[in-house]
Amino acid sequence: MSDTDAGAALLPGPGTGAGGEGSGTGSGHGDLGVGGGVAIGSKRIAGTIDDADYPPSARAARAEGAATVQFIVGTDGRAHDCTVMRSSGNAALDATTCRLIEQRYRYRPARNLDGDAVPERRAWKQSWWLERGRGRLDRSHATP
């Protein structure tokens, strides 16, 4: 095995190597402390954040911004442990983003190479902006 093969995964995906077993030096997708890698990523199947969800305090303050959050999709497909990675600049927008993701978003869970459901860390960027006195938001910024 050459240095360029060391730790190489059989499946493409995030991380810097190790998708299976072996003596390679890669790091794969095992940062949740659950062991094993993710062969098939989770897929959102339900849940939205709508214009009506704009927090009244943020609207009154004319606050706008994008909250980038990180959360875990559990083996049951529910989002939990949401944390703000980059603030929108307004606490109400940040908190609302996490609260609604945990309450509403449902996923088809990630699967390992054996087909078992495994937790997966996900990220989401929620853009909030005001337009003509109404709360508007952009739901198009999902990241794996």
C-alpha cells in the first residue's frame, strides 16, 4: 500500500480517509464517538422554517442575519444538540433557528456500511431578513 492509499475509504464522503477497517492513517467520519463511518448520509424528509416563524422581538428590532448551526441527527431521525457555530448577530434569530430545527426537522437516518442507523453531525445556515415590513427568510442553505 502506498502513502496515497493509506486510510483511503471505499466510498467517497467527508473526512480525510478511513471509511472502513484497516491500518491506514485516515480520520473518516467518527467524530460522534459512536465508532464506524457513515456510508449513506442522513436525508431531511420533513420540517421547514417559514416566514411566520420570524421572532417578533427580532422583527421589532429590524434584526437580520444568517445563523449557522450544527446539530446531530439521531438514529431515530430527530435533530438534537443544536449549537450555534456562527451567530446571526441576534440572539432571538439564533435561538429560533435551533429550536425549530430540533422541533420540526425529521431525517431518514444515516447508515453505516452494515446498514445500521448511526448518528450524524449536520450543519444548517438559516438566513433571516426583513422585506417591506414582513419577516422573510431563505431556506436554501443546507450543508451536509
